[in-house]
Amino acid sequence: MESITGYFSQFSDITNKNNWIICQNISFRQISEKEAYVRGELHLHGGFILHMAEYVTTDSSGIIKRLKYRYQLQDRNNALIARWDNAPHHSELPTYPFHRHCKDGQTVSSPEMDIPKLLAELDDILKDVL
């Protein structure tokens, strides 16, 4: 069973160990024992910034659920590289509501994202851009 504060601690551990991240400004606002907001920016090598926001809850068995999330990767000129979210639009996609907005304006299928998955993808995404 994981607590909301335990989730934030795990989140911090993951981001502190990532080689792309040079500094971070993350806030954690606990609403109750079972829900919280996590939001802020991760500043990455190459001038990239990952803006992120999550609304997380934990159920009675301690499973963390990301009810809302948004991760937006921008370059040093604030141009969109990609944005992942679970806003309930783009119902035509097989991974609905999970999707990715691309810099060319297309919206494509995406698995449900979280910070560990996204940070794992950064290697491929940023190597293509750099």
C-alpha cells in the first residue's frame, strides 16, 4: 500500500536520479490523506523544460491513480516538442483518453503516462531533437 506522501517521495527520488534533469521546481499539495496535486517544471539539459501536473489519488488498497495528468516538453524557445495528457477528448484514438500532442500538430495514441515512463522516453525524444 502506498500513501500519497510516499508517492511524492518516490516521484522525487526518480527525478533526482535522472541524468537529463539539471534542476527542478516541483510543488506537492496534499488535499487529503488520499489525494494530492503535483506540479512544476523539470529543467533539462539543452534548455528543454518539462512542465508537468498530476492530480493523484489512492484507493482503499493503496493503489495510486493518476486521474488527471499533463506533461509538456518545450524547447529553449518555448516551442512545443510534445505533450502527453489524459484529457477526455480524441475519443477516436485506441488509447483514449491517453494521447500525445506532437509538435507538427498531430495527436496520436499513447500509453498511459507517468513520470518514470516519460523520463525513460526522454532519451529517444531528446536525442532526435539535439
